[in-house]
Amino acid sequence: MHVKEEHKPLLKQLGLKDEDFERFDGKFVRYEHDDQKGVRIYDPYYETSYDEYIGIDGWSAWSAEDDTFMSDILKKTHAQIQTTLADRPKTSDEEITEALQKKFGKKASEDPSTEKKQTK
């Protein structure tokens, strides 16, 4: 699907990038334009970099609506996740291996399927 040059600035206001325009196939990713409402995209599978809410019908809000509902909610969440991750100590692969061996009593390299065949 061809994206008209005069519509690209409106689509970029929605958060789309230049490479997103290549994803417009007219079927699963498309857009429509209205002189009063601006543009909106049909992207039910979030194939583009649009990160706001897309309705159950697959359509975004119109660009004139300036809908930032999702990003407003997620701003606090992203900050909280970063704080939580920064506070956690990083567990090494060796520590994970030791914990699993302690819990299950076997080395990770042993194949349990061969053990069952031998015990029959």
C-alpha cells in the first residue's frame, strides 16, 4: 500500500517511523485519512512502532484525538520496573546450576530418558 507523502507527517505524529511505512500492505497494516480527524492506522497485530491503544476492531485513535492513554499509564510502570531491576542482584549461571542440582540431586548434563530405560 502506498503511503501518501502529505500523510506521512501525521502518521509520524502517531509515533510511526520511516521503516513502518514499508509494512503497510493494505490488508493487515493500513491507514485512512479524514480532513477533520487526521489519520488512523489499522494495525491489529502491532506490526508497526505505534505503541498506543489499538481497539478490538484493529483501529487506532484518530491523530487529531491525541490519544496517549496507554503511554500515560505505562510511564509509571516502566520507571518502577527499572528501579526494581536495578535493585536486584544478578544471579550467575553457576549459581543457578548449583541451585538446580541441589533441588533435583542430579547433574544437568545427565539424560533422564536413558536412566528410565536402564531401570526397567
